[in-house]
Amino acid sequence: MGLFDQLFGGTMRSAESQLLPGLLSQLLGQTNLGNLGGLLTQLQAGGLGSEVSSWLSNGANMPVSADQLKAALGNQQLQQMAQAAGLPIDKLLAMLSQHLPQTVDKMSPNGTLDESTAPDAPGGSLANQAGLGDIGSR
């Protein structure tokens, strides 16, 4: 990997991590989960209580796989989220498994989720806002 790739890749990851809280809040507002708290409640009910607790705590964040998220959320929730995001379900799951633990961790600096720290994202599909509009065709 060249220097340009390293710099560009790092910039994209940084931009994704900055945009994700707002994008996630907007996405969840278009589903029956309502917000990030609703998503975390669903994940806990779906058997990921230990993982969610680790994201909210000050310790290390436990990872979560796309398969774990899929099992915990179920088809109806995933279809709603994927439609709101403008992404295929597998891409949405990959993105969530990679970024959700750190996003929740950053939004819960005192062990309690603070959704007011999520910047509002402007209209349009979430994929386009994150510069991922053609991610489904990659």
C-alpha cells in the first residue's frame, strides 16, 4: 500500500467515525427502533448484553460480528435499517460490526448513552452522506 493509499484510507476512516453517530441516529429514526438507545435495547434482548455493556463501560470494547448483529436484530429490523441507509443488508452489517462498538463508546463517556452528542445529518441517503453511495456495487 502506498503513502497516498494510507493517507486517504486514514482520512476516510476518520470521516466515517465522525459522521457515524449522526448518520446512525438519522437511520434509526426511520425505523421502529427510534434511536440508538432502541438499537442497544434490541441488541441486549437479542443476546448481546455483554457486548453492549462493554461499549457503555470505560473498559475495552468487545467486538461484535455481522452474524451476531443479524441474529440479534432479525430480518424486519435489518430490512428497515438497510432501506433507510440505502445499503444492502450485508454492507450495513459489516459497517455496524466494524464501527458500532467505538461509536457507542464515544457516545457514552460516563457509562450512560448521550445521544445529544450525535450531530444532525442533513437529508439524503445515509450512504451518499458518508460518501458511500455506490458501496453496494463495489
